[in-house]
Amino acid sequence: MSFKPISEIGEFGLIERLSKITAQSARQRPELLEGIGDDCAVWQLGESEVQVVTTDLLTEHVHFDLLTTPMHHLGSKAISVNVSDICAMNAFPDYALISIAVPPKMPVEMVEELYRGIEHAASAYGLAIAGGDTSSSASGLFISVSMTGTTTPELLALRKGASPGDLICVTGTLGGSTAGLHLLQRERATMIEQMRNNEPYNKEVMAELQEYAEAIRSHLLPEARIDIIDFFSEEEIVPTAMIDISDGLVADLGHLCRRSGVGAHIDESKLPVLPEARAVAEEFQQDAFDWALSGGEDYQLLFTLPKADYDLIAAHRDITVIGEINEKEEGVLLTDIFGMTIDMAEMKRGFDHFAG
């Protein structure tokens, strides 16, 4: 019997296969409105309320490195990335369960600092840590967060729902997390080299990174855009479709278009790239637009809106219209800064856990 490595089908190929296996159990519960395939699962709580639920796993040496990630920051990020999924449903977070697997020799004080970061973020977002589980780990730290949120059926936003003619909008700036990651990876390499040579760590190196503090913060301490959900609520805005940018703009716009059965056309010159990301990209001799398109972990909101609703967002300084939804047959296209039109299906996509 021959076996297929997961790397041949990738993360989303694996998810597709697993969702087929579990489809029957999902059909047994008619109150389940949305299962695998969106930022959160959704089920009906009553006539006027739906619950959204998400879960996320952070793995040492895959999602973070303790050489360059303070425990407090890590705890905060573990909460923020899940709140971002809740926000992507146009919902507000309620409760979280935290499970950790920890090497037995890890200092208690480090775990306590992790939880201080978790508690700080939870308080900031107005959610409660309701419990969890602990276990030992034979290799590295694992953090699993499950989170619930609520909204109404009328306000719920899914990845499906976009229609041709809708505006494509994005919050905040892009590329900052990838810029911060590049800086931290370079710092890590320096630290390891110094340890190998038995040299004392040069603290002045970190001081030199202060000019890029916003980029590093974007990677270590992303903030879920719950402020945008507040804005939507105040202005009675309901996106036709929405997703948070965790895998990268190219990948996540692709997810939204596939679920909605549409195409898209975006203008690269309109992308809101973090200014620091441009400077860092130049230093690393890379393209900041590539980081904005495919870098991932920006945790901004990507959403669509009817053109008739443009005036509702026009004055918001942190929302940018970057393109328009088209018919599916037109594909998902990008006009670059030189005026060339590119099929985004051929572009480098975001992070894949199982890419070969």
C-alpha cells in the first residue's frame, strides 16, 4: 500500500479531505449553520442569536521561537489571533479555554508570565478565560486556544456572500508582521552565533532595532480589529463577506472568492503597506508589496461591501478600498504598480504548515 505525504496536498488539501470524513456528523445537527471552511464554526443559539467558535494551535519552532518571543507577548498573541477570527464573523468574543503542553523543566515563572499576557489581552478584549487543560510535552511548548463569540443572524458575516460589483476593503496596514519576523530572525541568528563563539550578547543590537519597533510589534503583538466591529455596529454596516488576513492577502482573498463563487481584481498601488515594512524590505533587498500580498499574520480584516455603502466607510482613516469583486470567470487578478495584470493563482501564496 502506497502512502501520500501530507506535503503533497498541503494544509488546505488536508483540511478538505478531513472535512469530507466529518461531513456526516455535521449533517446530524441542523442547528449547525457553518462548519469547516470559515474563520469560525457557527451554530444557532436561539431565534435572535448565533454563537461563533474558533480554535487555534501555536507550536514552538513552528509559530514562535522563545529566543525572540517574550512569554507575555506570546500569551497576548495567542488570544489576539483567536479574537481576530471572531471579529471576521462580525461578532464579539465571550469566553476562551486555554490548553498548554509544557516541558517539565520549563520554569514556573515563564508559564506564569505567559498567562499574564493571556489575561492582559483577555481583559482588553472583554472576554473571560473560562478554563482549559495542562499537559507535559516531550518537545517544546504548545498552546491551544478555543474561543466563543456571539452575534445575530442578521449581522453574521461569512466568507461567502460577496457579489460582483462589491468593493474589496482592508483595514490597517499590511506587511508589518513579515518585516518584524525578518528582523527577529536576523537577531536570532546573531544570538546563536554569539553563543556558539562564547561571546556575551550585545544588547546594543536590540537598541538598533528601536527604529523598527512598529514592525516588530506587528509580529509579536498583533491586535485584533475589534474596534472595526464596534464601528460596523455603530454605523449599521454588515459586510457581504469577510475574512481575517492570517495566511496572507493573496491566500485569504482566494479563500473568500472560492467560498463566494466570484472573482476579484485588486490594485497593488492601493495596498496600505506599513511604512516601516518598506524600509525593512529595502534593507533585506526584498519587495514590501510581496510581504503585503503573501506575508501573512497581519490579522487585519478583509471584507466586501456594496458600492452603495461606500459613503459609510469613506471617512474612516483605517479602511482602504483596494479593488472590486468580479464574475468568477474573470479570475482573481492583480494590477501591479507597473500596470501589468497578473493572475493571483500563479503568485506565491501564504504560509502552509505542510508545504514541502
